[in-house]
Amino acid sequence: MYTHFNAPTKFVDVNGVRLAYRRFGADNGVPIVLLPHFRAGMDHWDPLLTDGLAAKRPVVLFDNVGIAASAGEVPDSIETMADDAAAFLRAIDLPLVDVLGFSLGGAVAQSLTLRHPESVRRLILLGTVPPNGDMADAHPDVPRVAVNPVPTVDDFLFLFFGSSPAAQEAGRAFWARRHQRTEDVDPPSSPQTIQAQAAAMEKWNTSPVDRDAELAKITQLTLVANGNRDVMLPTINSYILAQHIPNAQLVIYPDAGHGAQFQYPRLFLNDVTQFLDTEVPFS
């Protein structure tokens, strides 16, 4: 069985655009599709999380249009990214999936669920924002650090992890795990990708839609998770998501930031596995 470290990169034509993806894990169960953060590709996930999920279900990682190994130009709207993700799922014959979206990927996951509800069984939203999100408490240094041409470990520690020594140590351990795959790795996303994704998130965060009414349309069982101090997409947004999505549960991890699932990978894996595998997870 393939794992995070050796699953081969495959390609599929989606509306004339060549998209890269990897599939690994169990042969049975509802597949889970992971939608990554700003400027991230398939190698930005934590192998403790991906291989942990893969023990019981197929795991699908992919680079959406214009990301890393995929062709095309990144669209400048979250909604188009969601439509591209839905087209990808059809192209690889996955009519029903669980969706895990992190950060920008969480916005795409919301839009995918709203625009293509028949494709999504359960939804997981990590460190993300609803349309017209609340960015008042974002750290002023985030815009500068997030677009560094070559992100460093210190950039990730600031953006994704808590500030205590224990949190920073967990961040360095994640950084090491993330770089263990050394063959058939994704290329970095281009400056054009970064610019287009930033424009898309700006539109999402300033959307004129009725935020609460939009979230109320998401009927899928939903798990919302974040750290208690997200400096990128402030934690208040996770409370908003959980408050207005009708069938949502909120988990907040202590002494943690934007990437709480990377800081507490085993704890988060337990939480998400229970959510996915239990018939009535909130009982």
C-alpha cells in the first residue's frame, strides 16, 4: 500500500488542464480529499495526519489549477477554485467524498460544499474563515511573512504555531516531518500563483454575501478546528463557522496557532477519525 512518502504523482486532464494528484491508503471507505493552505501543494501536509487517515480510507491530495505541479493559471476567486475541485473529483470518478480544507483550502471547501453539495458527505474546516470573515485580530506582520519567496522554518513557526517553547518545538518537529519526502516532490508555487490566491482570499474576506445565511445552507456534518491564537485567520472565525453551520462541532486547541493540526497531529487525528467514523459523531 502506498503512503505519503511513496505515493506516485499522477496526472488527469480536467477541462483541458493537466492536474497533479496522489491517491493512497485503504481501498475501502469514503475517500477524503485534502485542500491545502495558501501557496501549498501536496507536500505541505503532515505525514502523521495523511498516513493516519489513510489507515482506514483512501486519501487524495491534489494540486488545483495553477498550483505546484498542475498546469493552468490560478483563478482569482474561491468559487472558481471550488468548481475546479469539483471537476477534478468527477475526472477521477469520485462522486462522494469527505473534504478537509485548511486555511485558503477551508474557504474552497466551504464553497465546494455550497456549490456542489451532492459531492460532500462530511466537512472538516481547519484554521479558516467564512465569506466576509473577521480579520480585525490578524497580526500585522502576516502579509509580509506569508509571501516570502522562500519560506523558512521561522516563517512557519510564526504563522502556524503557538509561541511557547513547547509549541515551537512541535513546529520544528512538523517542519522535519514535512520534508521527509525527497523524491517526486512538488515544485514550489509561482509568484503568479501567490498573487492570484491572495486576490481570491481578499475577495472572499470582503464578500457582500449574507455570511450567516450562506453558512446556514451547509447541512453536512462539519468539524471546525483551530488553535486558540490564530495570527493569520483569527480564531473568532472558527467560532463564527461553528455557530452558523447547523450541524457543526468546534474544537479549539490550547497554546496553538493557525496550524493546530500540525502542532497536535496525534490528538487531531483522534478527533477527526472519531468524527469521520462515528455514525452520529456529536451524540
